[in-house]
Amino acid sequence: MTDNCLSKNKREIQQICTNFHSAIEFIGKRWMGAVIYSLLDGPKRYHEIVSSIPGISDRLLTERLRDLESEGLIVKNILNTCPKIVVYELTPVGKELKEVIHVLMEWVKNRKNS
């Protein structure tokens, strides 16, 4: 019985490690944190996001927005106006990253000042 519990714990730990690694890899993609950070203060149009992230290319921003949308962290709202307006917004799941992003930003700031 102990072996069964131990192997279950190992499987759970392995699953946690795998999920953690996947999350870190996803958030750690180039510019991903900056895109999320840009959307933390509310919905933005594409040009507002690109202008808030110096150095990001249009191609890479488009890719990151698609990644975030496919993971359910942002929604792309198309407003029925003339011309149509596209607005990107964090979902409730995406907003859960607020504390994580702020803690990372603080950590980076503290290391830079050390």
C-alpha cells in the first residue's frame, strides 16, 4: 500500500512539475510578459499595445496575441462600428496573472538596484 501511495505522489509531483514548466515556458516567451502587462490596466486596441511596448515587431505582437487568445487569457472583441474596432482584453483567467506579473516586476527592479 505504501508503494502505491508513493507512486501516486510521484505521479502528482511529475504532473505539477510538467504543468509548472509549461506555464513558465509560455509566460517566458519573448515579449509575452510585456503584452500581458500592457493589458493589465484594461482593454486596448492593437496600436495602443504596440506603442506601449518599445521594440516589439508587428509580427511578434500578432503572434503573442494569438497565443494568449488560444490559451484563453485574452479575448479579441470586434466592435460593430464603421470602421470596425478590435479591442484586446484579459479574461478573468488572464487577470489572475496580475499579481504574478507585479511580483516579477518588483523582483526584477530589486535585482537591478542591487
